[in-house]
Amino acid sequence: MARIFEKNRKGVTLVELMAATVIISVGVLGMVGAFRYINFGIQAPKGRSLANNLAQEKIEVLKNKSYFRVMVTTATDLDHNFDPDAYEYDTYPNGSEALNVGGINFTRRVWIRKVSENSDGELTLLNWNLPDTGLKEIIVYVSWFEGGSWKKVELRNLRGNPDRTNLNAMFTGTVLEAGTGTPPIQGAIVRAQENPARYDTTDASGAYGFAIEAGSYTLQASRQGFFSSVSPLYIVSATQNHAFTLTRMSSGTITGTAWLRDHLVISQVVGSSMTSSGQEHEWVEVYNPTTWTWTMATGLGAGANDEVVISYTESGEAEDKPDFDYRTVSLAPGSYYLFANTGTVTAAGVTRTADAVYDMDSDFGNLDNMIQTGGPSSGGHVLLGIESLGQILDIVGWNATDNGISSKRTAQRYEGQAIVQSIGFELGEEYTRKTTSSGVSPGYGRCYDSNNNENDIVDAKPITNPPHNSADSEVCDSGTPAAGAPVFASDGLSSSTQAAASGAFTLSGVATGYWTLYVSSGMSVSTGGVYGGASSGFAADAGSVVLSTDNVFGFITGVVTGITGAGIPDIKVAAGSRQASTGSNGRYLLPADPGEQTVWANYHTDNTSYIETSSMGVTVELGRITENVDFVLQPGGKLRGWITTNGTDPLPNVPVSAFESSVEQGNGITDANGYFLIWGTGISTGTYDVVPQLEDGESSSPSTHTVALVAGDTAFVGTFTVTGAMGSIRGSVTAGGVNINTGVLIYATTTTLTGSPIMPPTMDPTTRAGSVKYYAVSSNAQGAYDLPVRGGSAYNIYAWYTTWDSNEAATISVRQSTAAVAAGQIVTENFSW
Amino acid sequence: MVTPRSRKGYSLMELMLVVAILGVIVSAAPRMFTGIYRFTRMITAKAEIQKNARGTLSNINRGLRQAQASSILVDQVSGQPPHSRITFTRYKTDGSTEVVSYYQSGKKLYMSTNLAAGKKVCDDLRYIAFTYPKSDDSYIVSISVTFEKATYEGAAKALQMAVEKVRVMN
């Protein structure tokens, strides 16, 4: 028996068993995980190929439409699911479609733009309100969410107008500078006024040339720094030559200095006045260079009234924060404010009462020695700040390089460079802020602040610059130099410049005349005064320009002219939600939100005598200026009309085009009341053929209205009666109250179907050619259907639902209904089993 | 005689612990296996009918695009769902023509060429309908097809519905 127990045990221990279980679990879990990836592997290519099919289908649908029915995008949005590569898509008139195919939710969008092809075969994208060029670019996007990220398929295609008017005429010529030698002008834009989509830019030899539809045109040549020139009216059918000579604008120079005055400054610090009576008065004087009044305390007296406060920090020590007894609560522009350790201070023969008394030991009556002085004394700094915001307004710091105590030589904080002192802040010494970079001039505000204590502060002993309080007011002649601030004028000739480190600027090449000068920084802006000169080579001094208005904008400037080249005043220019109007010379300055903007001139056709026009993709940067966004406005009007099905009922959603010389100049879509309005860059004065763009099977009476449009007019072109327009029957299909997701066949027809059971007619060529029309559709996976039918008839509607038994025998069940559908009407018919 | 016992067997406690763990594993295993089995069936079924749907549609689409519009006839095999058969004459690559017919019979899709007996294309066909959105336009035919496959007794069915509009080219 005993031998049995001596045997080596061959079984497994519990630990071994558990280890084995763990290893097996890892394997099993791995396999389960693999299923997930197998599933992804099946889904991923499926999503992509479905998306491709959907995009292709949309392209096919759009290419099957007539050219003018492919409606150009007029409003867009960005799909931020793809940030930072968000794509732009149509929100009007085409919109987005939500599709569910194979259990995946797809979003299908389009972006349709007018393009023009130049003589080199390159495509240029044009704004939607320019006249038609006979070519449209279609982009279809299909996006979906899969595997934790957004995916997208994009297809592009071009759609040409089969009836496109050929560009069989041509303008050529040169643009030269007027005067001696007539050098060529490169970069001048020559544009056909009547069709702004046709233009060219001159090359190095000043030559231009562009093809255009035969017709009557006026050309305009324009170039920055030159006066624009306009050609006579040419009737072109072949090549027409026109040579321009442009006169250069005369110019001069504007100089000045740009200052920022946006915060309070410490204008004087005295650590010990050493009065004749032996008292040690000390004070911190503050100056307000801004244009607004500062609240220094929320109430008079001691207690929790602190708003603007001072503190002192000795080198190597902690900050001393005194208590305050406020005697004055506000600080007016250009005035001083006196923090002192006593109610009245005396120095340089002047006595001033304190606006706030500070105290270190709960006894406002004694003269506390907060700021360490002596020869030698420690380095240190005084800080001016807003208590509630924890915001620092100004710092004055000084060193004591030879005070014998190595740990107390350097100020803990200072601006730029601390005031250089050998034995520190002495008794009877003053630190006073300069009035300008050259020093302290009595009678001017102590406000020079280049953010460098050593450069901005003068020290003197004994005290010669007397203290000031809130009763004293002086004019600031400097401030903080606005280094790097962009400077520009509204003349349209000069380009912008930047202020130097000292704030000084020189703006050269400014056109003769008197212009508004703009100086801006990222934070604030000055719209300056009016500067300039009448004669060529003038030199104007703008003096000190103060940036005091808060700025959150970038700026766009340019000129709005008529076709004669003269500026048009009071034209509304807009970018985003910002608007401005042109001045008497047609120039405008538009503050705009930073980012890419579309700029509109004559926004919303505010001045009905002109058309609206726009410039896309204008980049605006905070505090910067974007120049030369110029517009030429055509005299214009609007075309209005009505589309009806029978003289009473309106027909909505029909595109209507206006043609001039067979070129589509603009289009509109009828609203819910059947009215359309056509306006835009192309709708100038002239004679237009207005044509509704009909679907297959529709007809219009009359087919065209011809109308002459006068500037500023909204011409009513007339009424179109469209027959044969489509309506729609839609609804749900349910079985036992649940949506049928397997498909139901729906037929609508004006005839009555017979048979037992009722079945749809055999769709052979004879049936299709017959006078009775049939409309059919299958319900979708969501249990809904949408069946477009010709409007103006009463229809019998049939729905067939098939179920299968286990022997695969079909049970076919039919439901029947009737509905009258008018053109443009949507009728709901639900079927249930 | 008896040597000092160095115990090599299991204690009662160990045995009970093992039995308890095994019990948990044994009771959980069938549920896990059923889950994995269902998952696999569902995936297989989905993949199969998706393949069916895509294959079928692109097959019919390709044939129908090359059809002569005037030759198209839509009806159904007797007793089968309405408009579940399409018959058309199409051009072959060598320029000759052939008559092609796709039709549903039971839950199967058949294809027949030149009126010969139909060959089965696929199973699990729940619904197919060939429709002209507008009967006066012979060039646009819409095909709607649904496949359905039961995965196992009484449980969820995999469904796949697809719609395609075909533009007839000839």
C-alpha cells in the first residue's frame, strides 16, 4: 500500500490547471477579437463600393438633366466631420440627401459651380451670379461613418451646354503708360463690362487678348496706381483691337508715429521725500493715458474697496500688499492718481493731497515705510494691477548693483530692463516716467512706455519733478510705440507699411488728394485723421496717431466703380455679417472677421440701379489689411414673373433662365407662390429672353417672354402656363403595424386595372407607346415610397405585397386607392396589410 | 514500514474548488458557443446575401444597359409576384443579339438565354420588381431587389435591399 504513495505524481496541480486555463482563455479571446476584424474587413470595402455606386448614380442623374436644370450652387456649408479637411457642399438649391443602403447611412451632397475654360484649356471657377459660360463642374460627395471615423467618396464631372455659343469673337490690344516712352503696363486687367466673366491680364509687353461671344461690348482697363480707362462700344463678330493708355496717379508721402495707449502707467515713484520737517513721505503716482475713465476703487474709505492697487517687493523678499484708504474713486483720461503713505505729500515746492493712502500696520495715521530706500538700499519693484482680475498694468523695477548685499541687488520683476542703480533707491530720489522718448517735459503727461524701465524712467536727486494727483491733468504726447502696426491710407494707390520699433512710419506712394489714414494693431485701431497733399511729391505729417479703439477685425479695402471707371458713392459692401458703404470717391474700408471671406458689392442689390457682384476667397487677417478688392458695377435691374399650371394654381420649384444673345445671364427658381426673381451680375440693362426650364413632358405657353430691362427697374416679364408638370404620391407601407422593409410594388395610372387577382399590365412596347401612362416604384428599405406622377389627373393606385410560405408558394395581396394629384402637389397615400 | 507521508494527492478543498471552477466554465460555455455560432451564422448570411445582391444587380445592370429599349418586356411567371420577370434582347460583343430573361420563381432568381430552360442565379430572393418610373420613357428601368436569409431557428433574418436605376443605351 505504502508504495503507491511513493510514486511520483503524474497529474496536474491546481496552479498548472489555472495557468492552462488562462492561456486557453487568451487564445479564445483572441479568436473572438478576430471576428470583429473579419467583420470590419467585410464591411469596409462594401461601404466604399456602395458609396461609389451612389456617387455615380448622382452624376448620371445630373447628366441626364437638361443643362440649365443642373442648378448651380448658390449657398454652401462646410462638413466639419472632416476637419481640418472640411469640404464645402451645396445647401441650396440642391441640398443634401440621406440614404440608407445595406444598413449604412450615407449622406450624398453636390457642389456645382460655373467654370470657364481659357485659351490654354485651363479651368477657372466662377461665382454663381456671373453669366453662364456653357460649362459647369459637378462634384458629388458621399460620406458615411464607419469603423470609428468618417469616410468620403468624391466624384467630379464636367457638364457642357450642348447648345453653347462659341466664343467666336476676340478682343486684342495693348495697355501702355501715358506720357513719354509709353512703357507697357504689366498686370492690368482688361474686362468686357457687359460680361465680366470675359477678361484678360496684360503680360510683360502690355498685351492682352481674350475670346468672347459675338455681341456689343465696352472694355475697361484698370491697374492699381493708374486711372482706369474705358473703350468705346464695339460691336464684335471677329477680332477687334483696342489700345489703352493709362495715366499714372501722382503721389506723395505721409509720415507719423503710432502709439498705443491702452493701460494705466506708474508715472512716478518716490521712496522717501526727506521733507524739511524730516518726514519721509513716499508715493506712487499713476497716469491715465487712455481715452476712458478708470474705476480705482468701488467706494471711498478703507475696507473691501480695492480695484486698482499697488504693491512693493524688495529684492529677495515677499511682496508687500498694503491696505488702502481711498479718497478718490475714479481716474479721468489724461489725469493722475496719487497713492501715498500719508494724506498730503510735499516735494519740489509742491503739496498734493493723496487720492489713496496706503498702510502696512492698520494705522493709517503713521508714515509707513513700505518702499525701502537708503544709500545703500535693496533693489525692488513697484507693481500696479487690478486686484479683482489679477491683471498687471505696469511694473517699475530697479537694481542696486553695488549695495553690498548680493542677495538683494536684482529686482524680481521689471519691464525690459530694470533701472540701473549702484547703491539702490536713495532718500530724496525720484523715478519719473518720461513724457516722450527724450525726457520729462513739464506740462505733458508722463506716459512714454516702451516696456523698458531703464529707457522709460529718469531718476533724479533731489526731487525736481513734483507729484501730481487727480486734480492734475496733462496731455500725453507719446505712449507705447505701436511697433509693427500696419499703416495704410484710403487712396487706393499706396500699399500698406508697418510702424518701426519706435512707432514711426513712412507711407510712401500715396495718391494726391486727402485721404483717411488707418493705423491698426492686433488689438486696437485708429481711423486716424485726413492727411495728404494736392501736388505730386507732397510730404504730410500725421504726427502722433493713437490706437485706442479696440479691434477684433481685419480690413478689406478697394474701390467700387461704374463702367465708366468713376467711383460710385454709398454702395453697400459686405463680408459675412459686416457691412460698410463706399465714400464719395467709391473707396471703401470694410472691417471683416478674420478668415476667408466672400466680399459683396451692392449687397442684396441695395442700390437697385446696379447689379450685385462679389469676389470670392478674400483672405482677412486680424489687424491686417487686404487691399485692392475692387468691383465694377453694371447698371442693373431684376426680372420677375409667375408660373402657373392653369392660370390659378402656382407651380413651385421651376428654374427660369434669362438669356441675352443666347447666353444665360442669370436664373431664378419659382417660390411656393410660383413667383421667380432673376438678378445677379449678369442681369444688366438690355433685352432678355426669359425661358422656364422644363422637365421632359412639360410644355409652357408661351415658351419665351422677351423683356427690355431698364436700370433700377424690376421688370415683370409675364406669366408662363406650364402643363404636364409632375406631382408626387408618397406614403408608407405596413404589415401588422410594422413597416415593410422587403419591398412593395406600387403602380399609379389613370385607367382601372382588372383581373383576379388584379395584376399590373404587361409592360411591353405596345403598352409603353399607348396613351395611358403608368407610373411605378418599389417601396424602400424603410417602408416608404415616393412616386412622381404627371400633375392634373386623378389616379388609381395599386400596391402589391408578396409573402412566402415554407414551401416557397407566393401569397400575393393587393391594396387599392385613388388620389387626385395637381402639378407640384404632394399627395399622401398609405397602404397597410 | 510506512515512510513519512509526503502528500501527493488533492485535498478536499482543492477538489471542491476545481469542481466549482469547472462548473462555472461548463455552465457558461454553451451560452458562449451559441453566441459565437449565431454571430458566425449572421456574418456568413449577411456576406452571402450582400454578395448575392451586388452580383445580381450588376449582372442584370450590365445586360440591361446593352438591351434594345424597344425589346424590353416586363411581366411575371404565372403565380409569381407582379413584374418579377424581365425579358429583353441585348447585343453581344460579336454584334449578334440574344434574348435574355431574368425571373423569380419561388425564392430563387433564374436567368434564361434564348428561351432555353432557366439556370438558377441565386437563392434567398425575397422580392424583385422591374419598374418603369414613367411608362412613356422606355430608357429608364428601375430594379429593386431584396434578399432575406434566416440565420437559425426563429431568430433574426439578414436583410439586404438594393435599388438601381438603369439607363438603357440602345
